[in-house]
Amino acid sequence: MRMSKFSVILLSFLLCFPPARATELPVSFNFVGAGYGHGVGMSQIGARGQALEGKSATDILKYYYKDVTVEPIKDDQLIRVNIGHLLSNFSLKTDTKLATVELFNGEIGNATDVVADKVIPAKVSINFSLLGNSIVPNLLYANGRLVTLTKGKSWTLRWRGEGAVASTKIGMTTTKYRYGQIQIKLVKAPLVGYRIEATNTLRLHDEYLWGIGEVPSSWPMAALQAQVIASRTYALSKVGKMRAACDCELYSISQDQNFVGYSKEIEPRWGMIWKQAVNSTSADSQTGLAVLYKSLPIATYFFSSSAGVSVPAQDVWGKLVPYISSVSDPWSMDPVLNPRYFHWERGVDASTVADAFGLSDVASLEIVSRNVSQTVAKIVATSSSGVHNELSGEAFRSKVKLPSAWFDFSPTPLSSANPVPSSSATPS
């Protein structure tokens, strides 16, 4: 085949000057930082450090929350805690000898004169499954017999018998509950449609607080008491404020504060220490110590640890909280007190970063500003096509699951594989 003179010239040009290769996009981004959590309010590691120095629970709380008092307040209200959110299945049974579970169709509140629709013996699993716009309950006996009950929209469960404990199963997770009652309710959620919400209604004063799983029960007593008082106060600030999305006043996860039910109280060796801390902050059977600002319980935000200083609320949520300011938190930077988070390193896949910014890919990242506390204020991603998108440091760290917003880019390859934790810590 003969080639034209132009084709020969073009081929010669391409051989001498091949097309430039497209710039290779990053596969991942590496970060270094310190601290765990949003940084607003009380540092839990800081509380532990101050307790070891001999500070009291009141000293610790007044250090992290300004212009407040710590005094008794009525806390014997019932509180509704979400223990299962946006579920398709939920199971409950009691293994306590001679105990029973009473099943009531619908909401019965705290009424004591209602007759159960079904009384279920121990060892029988009660399973609730989503079916369209209804929930179908069925009973699974130890011998394999399955009994399907009438479908509906909501149920109440109570367990009876000396020392009776109910066990719930969500996915592969089993949690034990001893107090109050459990409600199962059908809720229509945006985007996903109908789902099951499971809640535990119990007394705030003791039954709820005995199940708070925020800090190790082996910590010094003053640190435990500070956590109890902060947890009681946070719960009091939510009482009466029902949320339709969860059929609850509080979530049992870090979206509010971690509640693990009877599992906390029965921790080997240490469970009774936590229960003692709760009881020691009670003035009597109906009141307990709380953090008050202008005579009202506050939203006592807390978190795990910082990079040496706490964060004013406006840096995270964009609004001033008058009883929270930035204070020094040197205990968080002590490698003995905070071995996991006084310094951390994380690698994040570029695809995860791109998803966080809503981009098809990310060619570069730039930290464009920091807050006074040195948390990242704004971070900008640029795609290979030149599109720029911006996130706050708090939003970015939450989306890619960095431990905190105290971060920078790693100047060298990470020293070891260090995966990002599966969840962020909010509020703890």
C-alpha cells in the first residue's frame, strides 16, 4: 500500500513526538493526625487524666463546660431509646429459666392493667420481619416449630420472671436488656421506604444510665462520675423531644451516646464499678447530679480525645454554644493515656475521597484553611477535568472516616497498614 506524502510526514512526527501520557491519578491519599471525635465539650481522655491527678468529677465538668453549676435535678422520667434503626428484621427472646415474654399488639405506654395478646415461654424466639408496609411476627420454638402471627404496625414486648433478661438480635449482634419494655414500630423513611424501628423505654435515673457504654469501667472513679453526670445531663436535654425518624428521644449509638443495655452492668469484674459510679451521683431515688446552665440541663457534648485543645462548637456545627469554649487538653497528647490516638496515620482510597466530594475522580486535595484550634476548616478537591468541590474539615473526616479533623497530609509513606475505623465518634 502506498502512503501519501502527508501520511509519511505525520507518521514521522508521531514517532519523534509521541502524544503525552495522561497524568496518572492518585490511588489513595495518606493522612496523619491526632485525637478522636469532633472535639466539642468534654474530652474523655482529658477527664481520665484529670481524675488521675486528683480532680473531682465536678472539677472536670466545670473545666470543660463554662459558667455552669453541677447540682441535683429530677431525673426519674421514662426515656425512649432507639436500639435498632431502619431494620428489616428484629428478634427477641428470653433464656431466663421460667421467664416469659408478653406480646401486646400496639402501643400500651406504661399501662399495667393491659392483658397480653400472647404470652411466650423462655427459649422461644420472637422474630419480626418487614413485609411491604407491614411487619409480620412469628415464633420459632426450640424444636423448629414455626408459628406465624397476625401482621401489624406496632407491638410492645415485656419480659416477666425473677431476674428475667431479654436478648435481642440484629444481624449478628446480640444485646441483653433487663429493664423497661421494647417497642417495635413500622416507620416510613425517606428514600428507603418502610422500615422497623426498635426502641427500649426505661427509667433515665438508673436503668438507662447503668447501660451507658461510653468509657471503660476500669477508669478512675472521678472520671466515671464525670461521664455519668454528662450522660445524665445529655439525656435530660433530650427528654420529651420525640423524633419521628427513629421513634425515639435518643439513639443508642454515637449519634447521641452509646447505650448497650444490661451488657454494661454484667461486665466481668468491672460492671459493678460502673453501676456504683452511677449510683454515687444520685442524690435520692428521683434526682441526680446534672450540669446546668441558667438552671437548665445542657447538651453536654463530649468526645474521646483531641490534639491538645478542645474545639468551640461553631467550628463543627456553625453555631455558638455559650457554655462551650476551647480549652487546653494536654492529657490527650500523652501516649500513655491515649496510645491509639495521640498520633494516628490513615490511608484512604481515592475512590472514597471522590465519593465524599461528589466527583468522578480526584487529582489533588488541598487544605485551604484551619480553625483556631488547628482543625481543618476547609478542604478542596480537584478532579482530573478541573472541577473543584469544597467540604468542611468535619464533614470530610466524617465522610471518609478519619478519626478527627486534626489532620494533615502525610509527607512520607505510611509506616504500616492502618485501616480507617468503621465509624466516627459523635458525640464521643
